[in-house]
Amino acid sequence: MGNELEQIEAALVGTPLAGLPIGHGPSGTVLVADIDPNRLHEAWQAADTLVPVIGRRPVMVTDDFDGALRIRPEPEPGPSESELHAFAEAARSSEPWLAYRHYSEDQQADEGEIEYYMSGVARVDLAALVADVVLPTPRPVLERALYDRVLADADLHARVLDSVRLVTQIDYWYTPDSVLLMLLPTTDVRSSGYWIDFYGALTREYQQRLAEVLAQWRHRWDARLVASWGTMLQFQVGRRPSPGDEAWTAAGQLKALAPNLELSRWEVAVALPAGDAWFVHDRP
């Protein structure tokens, strides 16, 4: 491991990570400390580019809430190859979207709730757009009708987008005071879920489901996990969903994983085609 640390340190030369403290982390990981919080995305991108060279997948973490997350004097064993393989196989068959489901998907909307569901952060009068929807109706049906009609009105779409697009931009991301780079001992996206600390995946079973989400999002949207702050996950997205069915489906999955993202599903669907940064928030 000592030799590997030297090899990683050499690979980081010429990047924003060059010369930073490096050492053993928990469960077979390597930690790079003293990351500039204002350059955390740039630092992560440098490490992501080096995955084929160093054989480790990067994720930004913080010790703001966990004093035990620190560089250790000796390496700590990680999972065995067979254990990690079993984890990845369980993730592959986990059907995450049967478990991750936003509570609003099961709500009924009636006359008295239209204004509440429809106003959104844009604060425009949208009720007239869905006046022909028979109530009560499942909330997803009402929101999809609203989304389709917003898409059909270019001026209204532009107004809504101007209010919600920030949630798919890096400026919306949370930035801790202290940032470390955790290098996971795998290059496989699905297997990397073994080490991800997230409030929405507190058990091994949910960790496997989260791992499958990481794999599905990487395959479909080239969504790469940049940071895990315990109650928040932040992704860089290489392929944006197109407006319509793609954005609607992606918005539903994002809301399912992020119940504390304070936008309705139709608003998230408007925002997703306009940005390259996804933000997941799930807290007590």
C-alpha cells in the first residue's frame, strides 16, 4: 500500500491535488486531505480522469460531521473480492425504484389542493392550464398534465425555467468547510456503492439499491457521483434528458431519491434538460 500511495501521489502531479496530504482511509480507501472547497469540482474532475491510471474511483467527502473520517497511520482492510462481487450482484438485481419512491406519487389531488401543487417556485398562475383535468386525480397525473402544457407554451416554459434551472447547476451544490477526496478501491461504478455514506441508504440492502441507481444513472445519463455529504449526493451529468418523457422519468427518479429536494416533479422535469449538475437531498 505504501508503494501505491507513492504511485497515486505521482499521478496527481500537475493537477489541483498535487502536493496535498495523502494516506490511508477507512475500509481500503485512500484519502487526500485539504481540498480547496472552492475548487472541489475541479479537483474531482482531475481524479476522475485518472481512474484508468490509479485504478480507484473518486468521491468527495467531508469530516465536518464525522471526526472519525481522517487519514490513518496504517491501511484498514476493505471487503474481499468475493464480498464486493456479491455486493455488486445483489445491487444488480435489487430493483431500486420499487423501494425508492417519493411519497407524492401516492397522493390524490383534489380541488382544494390545486393551488398548492401547481404554484411552484415560479409563482405563476398555472391552475387554468389543468382546468380540464377531472378531480380528484393522482398527483402524478395532474403534474404530468401541467408539465406537458408548460412545455407547449414557450414563454411560460422560459419563465418557469428561469426560476428552477439553478437546481441543475453547480452553484446550487452544498459546499462543506472541510473537503477530502476519497479514492475507492474499485473502478466499477456499481461496486463503488459499497463505500457511499448516504442517509437514504442506511442498511446494506438500501446501499445495494443505491449502488444500482449509480450504475443505471451512469449508463443512461453519464451521471458521475462527485460528492457524498451524508444527507446529500452531487452528480456531474454528461447526457442531459430531453424535454418530455425522458426528463419526466428522470425527474421522478431524482425526486424518489431526494425527498427533501424542494421542487415538484414537474419543476424538476423542466430544469433537468438545462443543466449538468444533479443534487440529491434526503435528511431526517
